[in-house]
Amino acid sequence: MKFINIGFGNMVAAERIVTIVSPDSAPVKRLVQDAKDSGRVIDVSCGRRTRAVIITDSEHVILSAIQSETIANRLDNTDVEDEIEE
């Protein structure tokens, strides 16, 4: 199982990630609010501005202060490492 650093020492299992999106659009803001209302939000931004919203296969919504592109690059680098090991 591979883990991706999503900021401030927090990790998420790479295979559990469904999507990584920017929090700026109205539909994503509604999705985050709905998740907050139902208790499915995990906020790992440490009080900073949310720059990425990670949706998992268990329908949890993770808020991170790291940009979505940075997290995606970390995820891609993990995939490359897997191919080298095989």
C-alpha cells in the first residue's frame, strides 16, 4: 500500500483516491458543505487556505492546503516507482 503526503505530515492511501480537485468551483463548494453536514470531511489544512479537495472511494472528502497539481505529481511519482519495482 502506497501513501501520498498531502501536507503537514498527513498521508492518504494512493489507491483510495478517486479524484483531486480545486476547491474554487460552486459544485465543489456544495460537495464540501454536504460532506461537512454529514460528517465525512477530514480537514488536514491546519488552519490554512484549502487548495485541494480529495475525494476517496469511501466518499470521504479531504481538505488539503497543498495545491492539487502538487498532490497529483506526487501520485504520478508513486506510480512510476511502482513500475520500476516490478
